[in-house]
Amino acid sequence: MQRNHVSEFRKAFKIDKKTDLSGLVVMIDAIYNAMEFGHNAMWKPDWPTPEVGFRVQSLTNLLARTFEHAQAMVVATATGSPASSEVLGRTVIEASVNVMYLVEKGDGGTLLNFMHTWLAEHTKKLTDWRSHIEQTSPSSDLVGRIDSRKDMLDSLRDYLAGVEIHCDLQAARANSPWPKQLLQRFQALGLDDEYFEYYHRLSGACHLTSEDTISYLISLEESDEFKVRLAKEAWAYSKMMTMFACLFFVNAASACARVFGESSSSLNDDRMKLVRQIMDMAPAAGVPNVT
């Protein structure tokens, strides 16, 4: 029996039955189908090597966390928060690209470097913070709390050292760097244009840029009809970008399945439905008809 993803979605996020979700069915089905398929494609009863087990468990977790953001993105759209859906959409795109890079371009060593990068960055911030506290408030109890946090990071570092030995990943880690810049990961996947067309364009709501404020100020002198048209276009644009973010997630799940030996053709239908809905939405979102 086919699962009713819309019903699951409505129940999981306590969305009132009176809320019309008909315009979101394609997105909901796409992300739920992708998550289920990606998980099932990777997760097997037995793994041939410890490295494969390490990769599968890590990638499954990363995909599931991205799925949570994708769900929240659709919730924001359903409940009338288009700006928030853009913020979450940017997160979904970045996370999806990270998963795609790790599964398509990386190995167990890349995963370890990905994890160690966060540990190094977080440790540096704590060290800088501790230095600041020592100079400004040396008697503060924050110093002890920072040290406690650093001790916890040391235990995580020890755990990863154990993984490296258990999975025999010393050579892989040395030869499989994690690109520091997100743009480099887009480029490695051949997604240079997508970085600027989708990810970068979603920076406005994240960073509270002035674009929307300038549009608002311009509209103050315009008619109510113009204001309504501007608002409708902004809403449609946010929804369209949310659809693009869903596409990225579907592609991430497809990459996971493909690399672990499963055909992702079953997700093509969801992908094509998203593309058709994007094309239908484009005129209302103010996208120029370039022919």
C-alpha cells in the first residue's frame, strides 16, 4: 500500500486539516520518497568492510538531518512564512551538496576530514573566546565551562582517531581532503551555475540584505494594486525556490543510492513533477521568459 505522505506530514507537524496543502503535494511526496529510497539503498544488514559501515551510517545521518530541514522548509511554506522557507531552502541546498560531494567525490577519509574540520574550527573559536574572557573578565566562571567544552571535543577527537584505525583510513584521510569553501564543492560536482542561480540568490533572507527593504520603500509611493502584485510575486518566488531546494535533496538521495549500487530511476517521476511545477510557477515568480 502506498503511503500517504501528505497525511503523515500534516500529522507530524500538527497542521490544521483546514489548511490547504494541495499546492505542496509534489514537494512533500518528493522529499519523503527520496528520504525513504536513499536510506533503503544504503542501509543493508551487513557491510563488506568497516569503512563502508562508517560511510553508510554517517551518510544516512546526514541525509536524515537534511530531510528534517526540508520538512521544516515545506512547513514554513504551508504556514505562511515564505522568508523562512528561503532560509531553510538555502540550508537544504548546502546540506544536499555536502552529501553529494561526500558520497560522489569522497571516501571514508573525506568523511573523517569533514568531521575534523568542524572540530578544528570549533576548538579555535573556543580558544579565542577563552582568551577574550581571560582579558576582560578573568574571574568569570565561563573559563571553566569553556574548558569543559574543549575536553568534550577532545573525546570526540579520540573517537575519530579510533575510527581511523578501525577502518584503516590513514592513507585515505591523507589523500582525501575536504574542500574548505562551499563553492569548491559545487564546482567539483559541476554545479558552478547552480551555486549562483540558487544558493547565492537565497542569501537575502538569511543575511537580512537590503533588497526587500529597497523594494518596500519603492512600493510606498505606488498603488495598492502594485503592492499586492509585488507581494504575490515575492510569495511565488519563495515557493519556486523551495521547489528547487527539494530538487537538490532528491538529487542527494539519488547520489547516495547510485553510489551504493541502486538505480534511482524510481525518483525520476518526482523529479519531473517538481520541474513541471517550477516551470508553471516561474511566470508568477517574475522569472523572465528567455527564449
